[in-house]
Amino acid sequence: MLLLLPAAKAQPGNQWTDTLFVDGPNLEHLSKYLSFWVDSSGKAGIEEATAALRNGKFKHWTHYSTLNLGLNPKPLWLHLQVKNIALEPGTYWWALYSHADTVEVFEKKHTTWQAIDTILYARRLSDRKIKVRFAATSVHLKPGEHSSLLLKVQNYRHTQHAITDFTTPGHNLLWEKKFYWYVGLFSGCFLLTGLISLITGIVLRKKIFMLFGVYLLLILCMNLMEELMVPVVSNKFIFYFLARSHSLPVAIVALSIHYHIILYILNPAKTTKLIRRLSSINNVILVYGGIYWLSYFLFMDTFHHGRWPYNMLWNLGIAAIFIIMLLTVLMIFLSVYKKKYWLIVAVAAILLLYFNPAGYFLNYAGIIQYYNITYPNYFYWIVIAEMICIGSILAWQYKKTEREHYELIKQNALQEERILQREIEILEEERKQIARDLHDDLGTTLSATKLIITNSYAHDKKLVNMITRANTDLRHFFNQLSLSDLHEFGIVKLLRWKVNECNSIGTIHFMFISIGEENAIPISLKLNILRIGTELLSNVLKHSKASESTLQLIIEPGQVLLMIEDNGTGIDLSKTRKGMGLDNIGARVQRWNGEVHISGSQSGTTTIITIPLIHKT
């Protein structure tokens, strides 16, 4: 079912001819010479077939057409008589382009028929007698020799729709060489693009690229099966997989995936309830195609047209093809009928529906031949054009989607930044108000108390020192609430004061190192760094059991690093209990999209905090 040969002109009267005369390469259409007989019993051997031949049960069919018996679970016998009219002996190939499981060849020697060849479909090229993709038997004819041949074709899983020819090996291979170039070129394109698209989809986690890659690989599988290229496959695993696959379920799965690709490209502004229902029906058919494919793969040895389960799957499969086509047409109409360019899209979509995987199968199977099969097949050109267009559209839509996603993330980040800035402003205002209220009330009371004690109890130095210390601490507390120190002195000086306060305790010797320009840090971030630095110093004092510690503030272009090291016992993160301020530090850092890295060993603990400078000053 894979070759349309140039046909000889019809003879006047369109009379049948019993014998094909050959003297070299032959282009004659064998329908003029062949006759056929279907063994209705399914058990006939060579004796019964020759008896049927003698009794006139072998029939002819229409000239220059392909014998198409559809689903035929019974053996088909073909009869051909040839005579070599050349002055030299010749070798010829009788070729049958069919998915037949078995082809047996018989030749009449004098008065008896002898089996001369058996050709199996599920056999690799390297294991075949004649190493070609199709079923071929060699016939040797002496000058003037006449030969009568019979073919027994057993085709239980595909339609009986086969092209046949009778010519010299060199002439046949001359055509085959061109055929291999055509099919190899298109197969290579489908394979390469399919793999690239599939890998791209996996890497980018984009479902549509994966679907398009799978679609092209399914087209490749159909291409190899329908063009009888499966025996050419040298890899045992791939050959076994393809030999046990059937084009009908593959076409169903490919067409269902094609529906989703078209839907993605059309990208309707609003997916209506009806489109969702159409997609649900398509998905059900997709699942059916997968079940059909798997069933055939597992039970191929017992599946054939003579059994009802196979016929049921086949009939439902043919119906599924037309349902998907209808679903796709409706989906296209619902997606574009309100758009300005609906006519162009509709024409392009119908063209894709006309030349689609299902149509490709229906044509080759002889079920519906709505376009002529040529080489290279129209379908291949359409798939190549579709591959270029869809690939370009998918890439453009992906780029557009990523750009919109980036803009959305950017807008969200700016919005979050504004919200965060506003929260900090509100918090600062609240602290200022609290500081003012405390200053006006508690501060005034404490100042008056200090004045009374200083004047009336000047001799009690201890009491005077206590009230003076309380007044100083309260003023420091006011400054912390109002952030006035942060505005006035800056974060570097405040952190240095914090370190000096820790050193005044006397248990650990602290050092402070500052690198970079602190003006690069937004004021809202400075407050967080000050709080984080204070918490880190407090942790070292309480838990490190160290003798030395160094706090570093490193301001770089694009980021700020706050790092503290000590020579203490080292932190064990697996045993660290909550309440040490780590959660508080992590929350503050995470709020600014930063990272916290803590490492501990017997020689001490190192904490590194990195915060990106994404905010503008």
C-alpha cells in the first residue's frame, strides 16, 4: 500500500490479459494481469487454491486500480503468469507493498506447484532473504520461459489494500533509492524537531512543548509503519515496539494531541463551557486511543479481524477519528468566530484537518481516499509547514508569556516594596508617637523625680546614680523607638556602639569591621540590619561560650553582607532549640529576599546573612 506506479495506457476494449510479457524493467499496472481468490474457509492449501484456479474462482478487478477488500480475515490468493520474451535470462522481483503478516510464494514447476519463499512482516531487514522493506520474492526466467505464480497473503490486522509490481531488481531499487531519500529526510526532521521540542518542554516545564514533541514523534511512528520502514530499524527494542504497534490507535492519540495544540495556538480569550466540554470529550478519546494501543501491543498475537474484540476496537477507533475531527472544527469555530482574522484561521485549521494523521492513515488503509498519495506525500509537506508555523507560534507565545510573567513579578515586587515601605513608615510613626507620649508623661515624671532626689538626697550617691541611670536608659529607649539615632548617626556608628556595649560587659572581646558606603542601604533596611546585628551579638553573648567574636558589615554593589564569627563551642543546628532569636532573624531576612547561612564546628560558629539591595535610596 505504498507505491503508485506510472500506469500503462488502457488497451482498447479493456480486455483481460492472462500473461505478462517482460524483457526488462516493467511499468505495467498488474491489475490487467492479476486475478484473486479469497479463501472463505481460511484453511485452504496449495491444492485447494490450484483447484479454485482451475475452476475459474479466481477473479479480476477494475483496471488501473488497487485491490481493496477492506477488513478481510481470510487468506487472499493472487495469481500471475509471466513470460520472459528477452533473448537473455532475467531476474525479476514480484513485490507486494502490504502490512500482511505472512506472504507465501508458490511457483508451478512443470505440472506441480512448489513453495519457493515465505516472507514475514515482523522480521528485520538483516534477517530477510531479499533485504528490502516490502515483501518481495525473486523469480528467475530463462529466455522464452513461462512461469505461473501464486501468492498466499495472510493479513489479519490491517486492511487488504495493497499495491504490487513486477520488475527487475535494479529498476525497483532505483525507485527505492529515491523513496528512502524522501522518507529519510522527513523522518529525520520529525525526529530531530520532536526530540528538541520534548527536551525543551521538560527543561522549561512547559506542557505545550512536550505535547508538540510527542505529536511529532507519533507522526514519525506512523511514518515508519505506513511506509513499511519498520524492518529497516536495526535496534531490536525499537523494532519490537513498532512491529507490535498499529497505526490506527497511534493516529487517534496524535489527533487528540493535535486538538490541544490548535487550542493553545488559537488561545481563546475566554474558554467557554462548551469548549471545555469538547476538550473533555477529546480527552476521553485520547485515553481510549492509549488503551487501544496498549491492548494491541500486549495481545497482538491473538488480535485479528476474525475476532469481535478487535473488530469492536477497530470500529470504535474509526468513529473516534471522525469525532475528533468534528470536535476540532467546533473548537476552532468557537475560538475565532468573533475575531477579525477568523476566516484566515479557519482556512488554515481546515487545511490542517484535511491533511492530518488520521487522514494519512485513512488514505493508506484505503478506507477513505480523499486525496491521492504521491511522493513525497502531501501530508509530510503539511506537517513540515505546520512544524515551522506551530514551532514559531509556540516560541513567540512562550516568549510573550514569560515577558508578561516577568512584568507581573516585577509589578508585584514593586507593590510589595511599596507596602513594606509603608508598613515601616507607619511603624516608625507609631514608635515616634509612643516615644513622644512616654517623653511627655513618664519622661517628665522621671526628670522631676531625678531633680528632687538630686537636690534633696544628694548625700545618697547610690540613689542618685540609680535615678541617673534610669533616666539615661529611658532616653536611649526613646531614641530607639523614634529612630532618631539611626537618622542622626547612621548604622555603622550604631553597630559600633552596640559592639562597645557588649565589650563593656567584659566576658567576650568583640571587634567590628565595616566595609562599603552605607548610603547605598535604604533607611528601611538599615533598621532591619540594626535589629539583626543586635540579635546576633546577643546570641553570641548568651550561648557561644566564646572568648572572641567579630562582627562585619560589608556593603557591596547590589547586596549587603552581615557576618559574625566566634571561637566558641559551635552551634549544632539539629539540636538548636527555638527561642534563640533565629526565627526572628530568619523572618527579617526573608522579608527582604535575603539568605541566612549558619555553620558550626568545634572551633566556633559563623553566621552569614546576605540581603540584595533591590530598593532604591
